[in-house]
Amino acid sequence: MTFSADGLEEAACAATGLDDFGSTYYREGLERIVDALNTEADLNDMGRVIQHATISNALIQRLKVEDTYARHPEIDDQVVGGPVFVIGLPRTGTTALSQLVAADPQFRSLRMWESQAPTPPPESASQHDDPRIAQAEAGLKMLDEMFPKMKTLYNSEATAPTECQDLMGMSFRTFHFDGAVRAPRYLAWLMHCDMRETYTYHRRVLKLLQWRCPPNLWHLKTPVHMFALDALVEAYPNARFLWSHRDPAMVLGSVCSLIHYVRSWSSDRNDAVELGAEQVDSWAEAVRRAMDFRDRVGEGRFADVSFAALRTDPVGVLRASYESLGLTFTDASRQSVERWAHGHQPGSRGAHEYSLSDYGLTSEGVRERFADYLASYDATA
């Protein structure tokens, strides 16, 4: 199977009976990831199926979003509140922190089932028994059966908050693709491309999701926002950030282990050492950009969360973070967050074993690359 941007678009149009993808901004990213799949990714048969499905769904969802707006232009009048974004290096507790915030009823979070299929717009009355929930659960069950190690590496639930990579994927400018396949030329382009419309489209989808299913104060999460905070804040002028911190030497081995495993689904190529160097380079640059942004905009938008403190006192950490950001930690917030914390103890999903040396890395070498970061924040293990 050779991938074709035109062919993928035509198939998406045929599947939906729609033909309006909106702005053509997405097309360059589509062409670049298609080129990577054809020339760099060394896909196996399963990989071709997985990546075809991923790209096809992004195109199909984009068509459906545009069709919904064409029929209901009033959606564009919606105002997205906040959002509060959870950022930080991957594997620093961003998922647990995100789920803590999502437990707070004052926030609207992006749930997995609606991230994968945002149309038709969810409704408040049916949001807890929407048929897309069962579809997402079936997909997760199949994933567990095919790739059982995954449940020890990453916690995914159909109704739990998820990273907003699917929303960025509709513009084909997301590190999600690099996390799934080897795509060095795509990654090099992505590191320096214009991300502004990626975030305005991201906002376009949030408006649709909250239209009939409030509240409109959003909480969102993905580490990759650190690469483009200026573009994000242009789309979301009131954005605030919970930044989780952990020793990068404790993080990068876990990052590489996760990506190495996910990439193995789509390719038989073993690129462990190459992957290690790539991930250190990428995340060192992400942290550098985020620190530079913070220096320019000031401390008011940020609250810091140490990984160690999050594990020992999650409710206290969240209360302090809210105070730092000017948010209200109500009694309802506290009760809901405590319930979630009590039901999700650290380590309950099994051990994740990995070694930096498997990826050609050392603790000393990683810490050297992140020296400025380590000097600035509490990044205890």
C-alpha cells in the first residue's frame, strides 16, 4: 500500500458524502506525513492498516466538523473559557494531574470518546451513555488484547480525559505521528512550522464540543504544547498552565520505552539508539522554548507541580496550584478530587521497566542536556 494525500481525501469524501475540509492549511502537513509513511517509516502490514485508519479518521472528522458548522454557524459564537493546560515533559505525572483536574466539576475536559469522534456534538442529557463511549471502550479492549503491555505504560479510559492530539491531528501538525512511526523529515518540519491555525482549529472543535454540553471552562493536556506556546496563547489569550516537573533522567527512558513499543506495532525496524537521541533533542528543545516563553510572559500564568509531591499529596498539590493560578478550589472540587485520588493509587497498573542504556543514553548525559531546567525547577524523582 502506497499512501496518497489525494486518495485519502477522496476516500474520506466517499465515506461521508461530504467534500468541504475547510481551510487548506491542513494539506501541507497531510502531504508531509504521507511522504514520511511512504519513504521513512518502514511500515509493516499492520502499520499500513493502523496509519491508514489514523489519517482517514482525521480527515473524516474534519469533514464532519466543517459540515456541522455549515449547518449551525451559531457554534462560532461560543466562548471557550480558560483553558487550563497541563504541560510538562512526558512521564512526569501529566496524566494523573490531568485526571485530577478533570475530576473537578467546574471544568470541561476532552474525553477520549469525543476526541476521536467529536460529531455529532455531544449533548448534556446523553453524554454519559452516548454510543461513542461503547465504541471507544471496544477499541481499548481490542488494543489491550493485541498489545497487552500498553496498559502498564499508559492509562487510557473511554470516559477519562485524553490528550488533545486528535484535535491537532485534524491539522496534521502533531507529534502524535512521530510517536507512532519513524518520521525524521516530518519531525524536522514540525519543529519549525507555523502552528497558529492548528490552535485556532483546536478551538473550533472545542466550541463545537461545549455547544450543547457545558461547562465552557476547559482543562486540556498534552506535553507537546510546550513546543508552540506562543501560537497556543494567540488562540487562547486567557490560557494558564500547570507544569509538572520530574528529573529528565528518570523520564527519558520511560518516554523512549513507550514510543519504541508503539512504533513496533507499525514497523519491524529497531531504531532504539536513534530514538534515544531524537527524543532527548526534541524534549530539550521543548523545555527550552517553554522556559523562554515563561520568561517573556511572566509567572502569573504558571503553577509548578513536582512529581514527588503529586504522588504523596495530590489533593494538596492541586489546591496550592489553584491558588497560584487564581482558581477557586470549592468543597465540590475537593470532594470530587479526593474520590478520584483514592481510587487511583500510584503503581496500581503494574510496573513499567526500562533502562536509559537501551536507548544509548546515560543519566549524566541527559541531565547535562537539561541543566538549565534542573537549575530552575524542583524536578525531584
